[in-house]
Amino acid sequence: MTALGDIAAAPADLVARRAVGRSLEAPFYTSPEFFDLDIAAIFAEHWIFVAADAELPEPGDYVSAALGPYSIIVVRDDDGNLRSFHNVCRHRGARILADDRGSVGNIVCGYHKWTYGTDGTLLHAPSQPSGFDPSCFGLKPVHVRSVAGLVFVCLAEQPPGDFAEVAARIEPYLLPHRLRGAKVAAQVDVVEEGNWKLVMENNRECYHCDGHPELLRSFFPTYGYTEENLPPRLRPAHERYLSVDAELRQTCRRLGLPHELVEELDTRATGFRIQRDPLDLAGESFTADGRAACRRLLGDLPTPRLGHLSLHLQPNSWFHVVGDHAITFAVLPIAPDRTLLRTTWLVHPDAVAGVDYDPDALTGVWTATNEQDAHLVARAQRGVGSPAYEPGPYAPSEYQVEAFCNWYTTRLRTHLGR
Ligand code: FES
Ligand SMILES: [Fe+2]
């Protein structure tokens, strides 16, 4: 098949003939049709990670997020509960809240001042005739749920039914770190010049991790490999890993922290992977020497030497939780070739910048890693845009990339009724 033929094929045909174990064909990453399909089949159908609870601690605090053409608001209502709405005015449709975050008494549209409560009810619509019924014009609600301090929304009327079960399985790992009451130490937005799937695929393998010298100091270079596919050069690192892993398991048993790998990346609607894994060097944190970057530990845990808790969720997020901080990563599609990666660092609520932690030391490793990844994603996007590109084979250590693509194409098939 010629490259031109691939470009001309309908999305449904490309989904149907996707070759297992190989990267996706070019239009998945480049065509507006696939972008629209991804929004409809993935971002409007599944639970999407958009924020940490800690980003909106007080009633009236809100964040907004764009999922392709959708814009949603997550707001803490007057009773302290999370609510989510489409950020679309019920008068003539204007975008209501223009900022990414803020705090409001009521939600007021800046166009003609229709005013909504934080529970979405229309409180005031100036100069409407008698007989106007405000109860018909509340903000359109969006499903929202916090899982141990991580906030997810779902635009679908009927969200995937397995989310509660997945939440129940990952919460025991997360809850000891008390992310719900944590504090935002930093947040960095990077607009990557690539399709959102290239951002996710890049996250799901460490085949490229030689490009991350800062991360590799604390990360075992064996990440992503199994005993079977471990390159000989990584054998000494693997031996070190096994010894530190045994120590970590003992610590977890003593503290009652779950650590076992659970991996159901492409066998359910809410695909996930969770594991507590050791870190190299001092084994505490993502820093140059592996020591904690923050003196106050999350959740008042008695030791910082807890390795890292790694959570991967389909379709758009991953998380690293270490003894002294947590990092959340949200992947939000903007256009076929542009994606927002929002990275948020959380610390103990009483930790003070400049006293308990140096913000640069806290954020340095993953800021550098994100920049390196953004370059790799942009390179990949440029490459797949060439008519000469054809899907290539995944290495065994890229099995999570295959799982992501399998999860994704399975969802598209379901959406397309194939
Ligand atoms: S469009 Fe919002 S008040 Fe008119
Ligand atoms: Fe990377």
C-alpha cells in the first residue's frame, strides 16, 4: 500500500487494519478526522484526569481545562464538594471563565452577566421577561470524581462503569500520601508539538531514557525491562535494583503500604497500571542525589525511603508519588499536532518554599525530563508526517506502548461499532 493510499483511507478502515505490535499509521497522528474521532471516542467517553484536588482547596476555587473543542470547569461548591460543568453559557454560548484557574463567589458570564451558583444553577439573568424560568438554564453538568485527591471528569452521559472499581483498587496505594490535603508547590504547562498519542506513547516506554540524564540518576535504568529482555549492559543495575526492591518490600510490609504491580492496561475501559518501585541512589526522591527535596514528607510517613509509586491511567495521565512529593501529569489535546502537558508538583500542606524545599531542586529533574520528552515528541510528529513513514515494530520493552495503542484502537472500534 502506498503512503498516499494510507492518507486517503477512512479512519474506520485504518482502525480495522491496525497491525498489532507496530506503531500506528500516519493519519492517526496527523489527520483532523482522527483528531475529531479521538475527542468523540476517547475524551468525550472516558474518565479524563484534569487536576489535583489541591488546586482548588476552598469553596469557589476553580480550574478549567480544554479537551479539544470542549472546555470544562471544575469548581468547589459552597459545601466543599467538587462540581464540573461545561464552560458554555446557557444564554448565547459564550465561554464563561476565560482563565485556567481562579476563585469566584458565583460563576458570572462576562458577556451579558448571566450569573450561576457554584452548583450550576442560574441565579440571575438580567432583563428577562416575566415567565422566564431560570431552572431551565442551569450549567450543563459533567461527571466529576476525586480519587484520593486526583480529579477526573467524564463528559459522557453514561461513564465507563468500571471506574469505581479501578478507584477502589488504586486508592489504597495513594491514600497514605494524603494528596487530597496537599499543597501545590509548582505547575508547569508545556505545549508539545505533537499528537496527544505520541505524548502518551513516549511516556509508556523508557527505551529512549538515555535521553534523560537527570532522571536516570534516580531512576533505575532497568525501568520497562523484564528479566527476559534485559540487555546485558543493564545486568549490574538490575542486581542493585533487586537488592533495593527487597528492602523496599520489607518497608512496605512494616508500614502497611501496598506495593505489588497491578497491570490492566488494555483489558478494561479504565486501563491502568500501578506499582511501587524502588529508586536508585538514596532511594527517596527525584533529585540529583536521590534524597528528599522537601523536609516535610507527604502524609507524615515515617521515612522518605519509599521508592516511587507509579500510576499509569488510560487515556491521558500518569503520576509519580515519592515520600516527599507527588507529580501529576495531564495530557490534553489541542490540535492534531499540538498537545498540552500539564505537570503539577504537590507537597505537604505545611511545607514552606525556601524553608522546607527549594522549588528549583524539587522540580528540576522532571522539568528537564519534560523538555527532553517534548523534543522527542516533536521529532516523532515531524517524522510521521512524511509520506515515507510506515509503522515500525515495538521492542519488548515498549509493551506498554502496544498496550496503549491496543486500548485506544479497541475503544475506537467500540465507538465505531466495528
Ligand atoms: S452569552 Fe453569557 S450572558 Fe450572554
Ligand atoms: Fe521520556
